[in-house]
Amino acid sequence: MDNRRLLLLLVFSFSLVMLWDAWQKYNQPKPAATAAVSTPQAPAPQLSTNLHAPLPVLPDTAAVRAPDKAETFTVKTDLFVAHISRIGGDIVRLELNDYKDSTNKQKDFALFEAKHQYVAQSGLIGEGLPNHKTSFSAVAGSAELGADAKTVVLRLEAPAGGGLKVAKTYTFTRGSYLIDVAHEIDNGSDKEVLAHAYYQLQRDTKAPDGESSMVSTYTGPAVYTNQDKYQKVDFADIEKGKAKFATRADDGWIAMVQHYFVAAWIPATGLPREFYMRKLEGGVNPAVAVGVIVPAPVAAPGAKVTFSVPVYAGPQIQATLEQLAKPEADGGIGAQGLPLVVDYGWLTIVAAPIFWCLEAIHKVVGNWGWAIVLLTIGIKLLFFPLSAASYKSMAKMRTVTPRLMALKERYGDDRQKLNQEMMALYKREKINPLGGCLPIAVQIPVFIALYWALLGAVEIRDAPWILWITDLSAQDPYYVLPVIMVVTMLIQTKLNPTPPDPIQAKVMMMMPFIFGAMFFFFPAGLVLYWVVNNVLSIAQQWQITRMIEGGAKAANDSKA
């Protein structure tokens, strides 16, 4: 009996540790053991398609960009409002129309914004070429997506010099969070223009606003290459100059990831590139810049060249990210690995199909709350035989608990004899003392994976369920679901066999309150699935316990 209770306690402890890990350590990665970041230290710029050749020195990007005071150009689409600064032609603010601010639901959520010093920058490296500090002027044109238009274009031009004319063009597409950023070099000089372009994201190192301190998700840079795969880098490692990641490749992208949202520069596959990350100075808060350098086509005298790199800036909608990851022939842009920003940790192989099922249910019922309820019921049905085996074992243990207590009183001073008598009792009654724990242990990874799937799904952000639950990604405003969950866990504890050890009994009675205290800070969608699972478990366990105990009582009566 003691061994069985110890194993059950370990199972509960494992579940507790996994949840705590999901709060505090989930997505806090160890950097990949690949090439260390370094500031490019090459001589004058020279075009190269050789990945081993030096790339040019970046312009001075060591200082944080201050909150924008320059004139901005505003572009409105069906999905967002973009504010682009005259200085550098940077995207300094991006408000997403379909998502509300985390702390003020009357305002739209801003991905790029001044508070977190979060901007998307780009520029050229080469003599006389504009960078993110150059003042641009806008060419006349529409600043709003027309009712029948598929795209809206903003063209910015840099001051001409030395016979060169340079323009930066933003193209926004209806229904898309992908923004095309193109540079045009019109070479009116008598020399070839050899240039590189850089694309970077600047951000402070603070967590997004409105994030619960009890639910920790990853915020920071990420790099993907086909060779080194998905690599996350801690802000602290960048600040200490110890960041390690793949720096050179001919594929891949660089991103800034936060809960529910991502911004990523995605150069075309086959184009040589160098990734970099660096600490910035001078900001209100510590900040970093992460980016990628790519070569530009050679602009011969009298020729004009155009090249572009898109930036995805928006929600981590898995269907959208998967579409972008497809080859161009299939309607994507070849952003292989982009869906990995929706990170399920080491249980991805389980969590990904779980979310696929959740999406499929949502398409039928049209409500994410009911989709969570139905998915939880489906998983419970899938594990019905395992749960039944566990509850039968627990019910049998309940029937022999009085005899176990009697054995403990009789042989309490002789541990070896007590264990022998207990095992003999289990054998006579055909009870496996581990039978109640092992089926539960098998199910734990599935429910932890479901936890991570719900935690990372932007689809349930701002999604209502019923009555007072207007946002499944936020805490229950009246704490009704957490209270119900504590009650259900207490009922489950009462249905379980009472441990003969008083200390173990007290520990088991404390577990509902320990879990309940943590779940008070959980998003409502996560608490909902636990409540549904607990209610179903109680119904199944109560029925099985009633049947087993009824049968045991009938057997005892017949013997009497």
C-alpha cells in the first residue's frame, strides 16, 4: 500500500512539476551549439554569393531608436494600420485590427510600437546608399486599401546623390500579414554599384504587456535554417555577447517571437545571408537588434535593379504559417520552419495533432469554448479503458482499506512483516497496487500537450465562450472556473482510497488547493478543459466505485 501511495504521489508531483515547467521554463531554450554571433568585420562592401566570403560592415546600429518624432506615413488595410517613419522608412507602429490590446480592450493591439522600442528596419550597405537613418520622402499615392483593390503601395524615395536614385517600396496585400519591402537602385553613375541590404527587428527585452506572471511563454529572437533548424536565443545571452546560433546559410529566416505573435524577415531561398544579433545602447530599457544581411543584384552603369524581402508581422495563426512555409509553386514563399514559432516544446508530436482536432471541431461548432469541451470529451473517451482500469483498481483498494488499516495496527512495529501481509492481501483479492497509477501516468503527457496547445493558440485570444467568459485566453474575471476545479479535485480525492499514512493523507488533501491556487491565474480556456476532464473523471470513477463496492458488499453478505 505504501509503495502504491508513494507512486501516486510521484505521479501527482510529476504533473505539478510539468505545469510549473510550462509556466517558468517553457521556451526558455539553451542556445544551439553552432557558430557564435559576431559583428561583421569586413572591408569595403563587395558583392559575393560565396557563403564563406566576408559580408560588409553594417551601418551604426548600436543605439536604440528613440520613440519616433519624425513625420510618419499611415497605410490602412483590412488587417492593420501601419505607421512608417520618414526617417529610415521604418515601420514604427503596426496596429492589428482583429486583435485587442492585452490591457485595454477598447484599443487595437499594436505589435510594433514605441513602448517596447519595437520597430522593423531595413536599409542598404554601400557608399552613398540610404540606411535606416536616412530621411525619405513619400511619392503621392493612396494610403488606404480601396474597397475593390487587392494591394496598396507606399513608395519612399531617398535623396539622390552621385548619380544614384534609391527608392523603398512597401506593398500591402488584402487579407495578408505579409508585407513586401522592395528596394530599387537606379544607377545613373558611370560605376557599378555593389551593395548589400540588411533587414532587422529592434525590441526591448521586456515581456509583452498583459502577460500573466504565472504563465511564462517565450519572448525573444529565433533563427531558422534547414541545416540547424529552429533556434531560440535568450535576450540575456545577446546582452552578454554569448549568443550562439547559425550565422550563415543560403536559406532560412530571422524573427522576434512573443506570445501569440511573431515578426519575421524571410529572404528568398537560395540567397546567401548572414544573421546577426546585438545589444543596443541608449534606450529606456535594455534592447537588442536582430537581423539578416543579403547581397543585392549588381547595378551596372545606367541600369536599374529591384529586389525585395518580405516581413511577416502578425498573429501565429497556424494555417497561415503553414501556407507560407510551402514552396512558391504551392502558393507559399518557401518559409520552411515558420510554423515552429508556435512552440509546443518536447511534446510537439502530440500537441500538434491535438490542435488540429481542436480546429476541426471549431469549424463545426463555431465556438472555441465548446470546441475545448468536445475535444476534452473526445480525449476522455479515447482513454476510457485506461481510466476504467485505474478506477477499478482504486475502487478495489477502497474495499480493502479497513483491512489494511488493521494490518498496520497489528504489524506497525514490524515493517517487513507488514509489507508481507499487505502483499498477501493484494494477492488474495487479486489487486494490483500499481494498477491505479500506471494508466494515469500514460495519460499525463497527452493532457500536458493539450495544455501547451491551448496556451500557444492565438485562435482563442479574445475568443468568447458563454456568459461571463468573454476571452478564453484571459483569466476568469470572477474565478468561477478555478473554484469549480478545486471542488472537483476535492471530490476526486474523496473517491480515492484513503492512505493509511496520516502524512500522505494530508498531502493528498492539500493537492487540490495547491493546484487550485495556481489555476486561479490560468487562462480560462485552460481551466475549462481541466474542469471538464475532472467532471468526466468523477462520473466515471463514481460509477465504477459504486459497482465495485456494491459487489464487495454483496459478496460479504452472502458469506455472512
